[in-house]
Amino acid sequence: MRKKIVAGNWKMNKTLDEGVSFSDDLKQRIKASESEAIVVLGVPFIHLDRIAHFSDDLYSVSAQDCSTKESGAFTGEISSSMIASTGAQYVILGHSERRAYHEENNADLATKVDRCLSDALTVIYCCGEQLEEREANTHFEVIKSQLSEALFHLTAEQISSVVIAYEPVWAIGTGVTASSEQAQEIHAYIRSLFEEKYGKAISDDVSILYGGSCKPSNAEELFSKEDVDGGLIGGASLNSSDFIQIIDAI
Ligand code: PGA
């Protein structure tokens, strides 16, 4: 049975105090919830240690990026081993905002993926097309290269520590959500790429999350689709009442 995951992505939001009080509130809500979803909080680096140690095992903690480098004179960078040392268990890699604003490419991401896996972190690997790519009907190709160039060098054992997040760029932070049919179509395609490369057992097990304006009003419909195993939630993860409703939609 593949895992159902609801992961929040706070992006560059919340001071340390705000993050701690959010987590406290969310913990009470998770305790009262009957959802079987694994809850992950993708927080800024400064929150990792506190939020991880404060979790009471009710949620896991994720970084939102890591360096391509192992250690050394790279001012401002944070390595995967530093992330692992905080108690975080996940790292979001390849988010479209990192690809757009920091020019991350699939080759950089392949290196980051290797670093995270060697530090026993689970990777939430983001892929997704821009609006022009969908309009030009090249979205399948784009997703295929995002996956094959950054992930498909991994062994079958390594790939089992990777979760995929399909996030159409035109749906992120825009209020426009992919329809559940559009999401299902791409998720099934991603699973078929995994099957081609790694076989059926592994493709059946990979969790594929949807991200892009997922909110309480559309989460249940999106999560009802066969190949949608949860969500990567940006804006709606900043408010614990919205976020728990999405968790409960699993
Ligand atoms: P959004 O962001 O839910 O605010 O659209 C999703 C994401 O960027 O991961």
C-alpha cells in the first residue's frame, strides 16, 4: 500500500515564534483527526530543529531545498547532512520557484537528490509544466525529462525514498487548480514512467502528490482520484484550520 501524504510548504513565511505556535495548534488538530495521512511540514531552515523536536511524532519535518555541495566554503548554503542533523526527515527538491528564481536544472537536482538520499532523507521531488508548455502540448515531454534527468539514475532501492509532487506551474499560487481529471491524467503518466523504468511493484508504491492551489474546497475531489496520493500544499498550509481540512480530506 502506498503512503498517503499531505505536505505543507510554508515557503518564506512565518517567524520562528509563529512557526512554533502554528505547530502547537496543528498538533492538537492532528490528535483530534482520524485521517491516516502522513503529515509533513516543509519549513524554512531556521525552523527545522525546533519544529522537528516539537512534533511528538504527529508530523514530520521537511526542508525546502539543500545545497549541491557536501560541506565547505559555500556561504549561505545548507547541506543535506546539516538538514538531517536537525531531525528533519524530508527535503523538497525541484520546486518550480527554485527552478525559476535560482535557475536550478535537472542536473543540479540529480546531485541534490543523491546528497539527500545518502543522508537518509526522503525527497519530495517536484515536477510540472509551465502554462505555455501545456498549451503547446509538450507537458508530457517536460515531465518525462524532469523525472528521467534528475531521478532515473537511482537504483530501485534508492527510488523508494522518493515521493513525487506534480505541480503544474500555472496552478501554483494562482487560485487556478488543475481539474481532478487533469491531475489524474498526469499522475497516471508519471506512474507509467516509473513502471517502464523500475517495474510494476515500484510504480505501485510510489506516492504521487498533487500541488497547485489545493485547498479545503477541492482537496477531497483531487484526492479521490486513483493515482493522487495526497498533496503538496502552499498557501493553504499556512492556516491550521485550512490545512487540517485538507489532511482530513484523505
Ligand atoms: P499553492 O502552492 O498551494 O499556494 O498553490 C503549492 C506549492 O507551491 O507547493
